[in-house]
Amino acid sequence: MLHDLRPRWPFVVQYTVTGYPRALETSVMPVERAVATVQSLAHAFGRRAIVWRYDPIVFTSLTPPEWHLRTFDQLCRSLSGAVDEVVVSLAHIYRKTARNLAAAGQRHGFTWEDPDAAVKRELLLRMVACAADHGLNLSLCGQAIFQEPGVLEARCIDAGRQAKPHRACGCHQSRDIGAYDTCTQGCAYCYAVGSRERAKARLAAHDPTTPFLGGPGHA
């Protein structure tokens, strides 16, 4: 499909690869396959057409700061030839996020926390240095409070790549599309799904010939 689009419209692919444990991302493809997909896209369309996202950064007993640094370094090594930028964000702990994390923690035996700003800033600065070591620019999505020297402002739709719905967003131009309770992946940090069963029901009702994600009457 992207090969068909390319002659008509410019595009940028945002691709999330975190390497999180299954307890946090129950249905996401294995990290090796995700890395291979990014490399394949870069080969087909060039590294400026791909943005790697490492987000959201979630702090749990399975993924403490040192885990993030090790995993991030490994992913930088794997993706440095395919992308030139990595976009990160720190998890926003909305009510749905807290509820989903607590439920997943009970099922899989882990705990989670929302550490203070100093812990987050230290991790970000160490990630900036790691990214730079691999020739990547690190940018932060929509969280100006953590903007530090070396931490760029992320622009998912960047005028430098192609020509602000959110007040904290640095995007050149964009329009969010999607709907709550329509993704069935079951990520523990999700803020967009309050009920995975409801999401599964909407997926079952989905008609690919209509513009609706969750069946008639649900955008």
C-alpha cells in the first residue's frame, strides 16, 4: 500500500519499538520482527520516511531505569542505520492507565510507579547521550516540562520532513484519527481502552467497507 501512496502523497511512518516484556505488551510482535520491519521500511523509502518511537516510558519492577537504558542502547544499535531520530515520551498516568497497570500487575506479579521528575530527567539525559553515541537525535513528545539541553522537541508531523492540535504538541500540521475502546492489543499502560472486552466486540462488529472503526454508529 505504501508503494502505491508514495507517488501521490508524502508520508512519514511512526513505528513504536520498545522491547517491553509480555506482561506489559501482551500482543505486540516480537522485538526482532519489529526491528526488521523498520529496517525494511527504511530500505524501501529512506530513513527520513521513518521515525522510531520508544514510548511510553513506563517505570515498573520489570522495567526500572537501568532496564530502559540497556534496552534502549540495544535498540539504538539495531536501528541506527535505518532511522536518524527517536521520539520518546514519559507515560502519562491517566486513570485508565493506572487501572490497567494495576490489573496487569496483579495478573503478572509486577509493581509500577510514577517516579519524581528528577528520576525522569536523569533517565532522559542518559538516553540522549546513548542516542547520540549511535548517531541518533532524541526528541521528546509533548512534555516541555522535561525539556533539557540536548533534548529536542518532537514533531511527529515535521515541516522539515513534509509539508497543533495539542497545546503541548510541536507538530507542523496533523489531525488525530482513531477512537477509544477499539484496540485489542491489551498493553498494560494503555489510556485509550477502558474495557478490552468492549474493544474486542467493536472489532468483531467492524465493517472494513465503512469509515467506522467500531461498527455502525461508533466512529
